[in-house]
Amino acid sequence: MLPLVFIDVDGTLVGSTGAPTEAVWAAAAAAVARGQHLALATARPAFGATWDWARRLDPGGWHLFQSGTSLVHTGTGEIRHQPLPVAAVEALVATAADRGWVLELYSDRELAVDSDAPLAVAHADLLGIPHRRRRWQELDDVVVRAQLVVPIPEAARARAAAPDGTVGHSATSPAMPGAAFVSVTTEGTDKASGVLALAALAGVEPGAVMMVGDGNNDAAALAEVGHGVAMGNAEPETRAAARHQVGPVDDDGLVEALDLSAALDPR
């Protein structure tokens, strides 16, 4: 069996219901009982429902949040992060205002969004937190990630708006159809870099790692590990990067992936 499995959230762990199914939790519990380590690898932040799911998967281990910019240990609370340059934050604030986009700015454990637009309110509900409008300067810590929440047809344009020295990656959620979530992070910091960093912390070679995902922001991570798995609902770029493919999220494709991880040789 493979010792380490990374799991994306939206479109992988969570489908159209907005929460993992009982079949997924049963498969995850079986994997942990076998001695496998399961870690989230998500663009979501380390709070709300996502934090609860990370603790349920592994209450004393490292998980990857904020598209690789924020690595958090559920047991000790230790955080390792890569801040987003202030100049990039200011440029994104101006761009979002000019184009009428919702811009979310995240520290490791907080969110600032200076908008009451329907997409901002709906996304707070998806994260399992109250919507609260506030400016990014009110955050208690540095910004590690920006996220543009836009209609899906605007995703490519939003990715292209990433300022110099940063990179944009997009994802979607079956629980919030029609919306694209475009994460902007410091160049060189993404899910792929985070997966490799956490694998090193766990003492596991990349070839013995599985990463399961569906979005544009998962593709590089799938290509970096020995066993990249694309969900049946994955974007074409993600499927092309994967070594394996399983069923769609709403058919519990993650259960299939976890069963596969138990059958694969890590050597």
C-alpha cells in the first residue's frame, strides 16, 4: 500500500452535497486503520468545515491548505507559510475593483473580503463560516493567498490577472456551480510544492505518494507524485497529468482511489 495520500476537497472529497459522504468517511477510516496517512491538499483555508475534515482525517498530522501556501499541523497548530507580496495584494485589490470581481484575501486562519456580492456570501456559506465584510488590513497576520471568485467564463481572464511574481490557478466546486475560484499565490508556491514539502516532512519519497484531485490547480501536484489520480469530473488538463482515473465525486470516486492506494506497491 502507499503510505501517504493527498486529497483535494472540492470535486474530490466533497461533491454537490457540500460534505463528504458516509462511504468516503468509511473508506478513509479503513485507510487510516491500515496505517496510511491521509492529508488534505486544498485551496481552502484551515478553518470552518475544512479544518474539521482535516482533523477527522488526521488529528495529529500535517495538511496542505491555501493552495500550498499554508501548511498546518492539526495536532500542534504549527504553521509554515509563504506570504503574498503586499504589492501583489494591492494590485489585485485594484484589478478586482476595476472588473467588479469578488476578491478574498487570506491569512493562515482568517479571511477578509470587502464585498457583499452574492458570490462572496455564498462562498462563506460553502466554507461553513458567517459572511463578514472587512478590509484585508484588518487581518491579524500576513496575507498568504488571494482568491478571485468569478463566474466560470471569467476564470481564464482572472488567472491572467495574477501580478508579476505570482501565479494563478483555478478550481470549481460542485457545491457552488457556476463559480470559479482563482487562487493567486507567490510564484513557485502551489499545491505541487506543498505536496513535496509535506512528503519530505513525512519521510516519504514522491514516488510512493498518491494525490487525488480534479481541478486546474491539482494538475501539477498529480504530475509530481508517483500516483496522480484524476476524478471522473476532472478538467482535461488534470486528466492529462494523472496516472490513474476513478469515478466522479458524486459517485464516490474517492472511495475507488483509496481502495487503489491500498493495492499499489510503494517501491
